[in-house]
Amino acid sequence: MDCPRCTDEMNLLEGEDISLQRCAECSGIFIDPGDLNRLLLRNGLLVLDRMGGRANIEEIAVACPECSVDLTVIEGNDKSGLRYETCESCGGIWLDLPEADADDLDSIEAAIVEHFREFKG
Ligand SMILES: [Zn+2]
Ligand SMILES: [Zn+2]
């Protein structure tokens, strides 16, 4: 799977029951909603659908690496200023996580959990 932003091949990182794709160039992450929800629930958070946030269709999003359609930007509470992007077609989630340690799945998972903890406010 190629990064929709850099067109570099993304790295597939696989854990026991969670896998995701990461771009080494821009630190973008692509994850399936099922895997993301597993991760959120395990860390005491709500599933993504219950997380709130609102679509901002004015914002430019990347294209889905899976389906090539434009993703939709979902913004969290005003205080966090955080966002994620989601695919209306496959449900995949795109996140920018420059703070995560490259290629270390534990570190990336921790950064995702932190992102959504602040996202919901
Ligand atoms: Zn990239
Ligand atoms: Zn898609």
C-alpha cells in the first residue's frame, strides 16, 4: 500500500491482533476501524463512532490509500485542535502521528491512544 501523500510504500506493522500501515516519510498512519476500536476499548476509551467530533468538509484531506477516494476530516474539541481523517467507502482511518517512534508498534499504539484521549477532551 502506498502513502497517499508521499507515494512511498508504507510499512505494514503487525501486532497480535492489531495491524496498521505507516509511512516512514511523513509519519502518516492508516488503520482499519476494527483494529482501532479494539485498541481504544482496551485502553478504556469509547469506540470511534462514540468519540464525537464533527466533519469539516472545507478541510483538504489525503486520499484513501485503499480506495483512492478523498477522506473526510473529522475535528475534535476546540481545545485539542486534533483531527483524524476517515474513508466513507472502507471506513479506514488516517492519522498524522509524528510523535510516535518509527516502526515500534507499541509506541505507535500509545500515540494513537493519547491522540484520541485528547481528541474527545
Ligand atoms: Zn507519507
Ligand atoms: Zn477507503
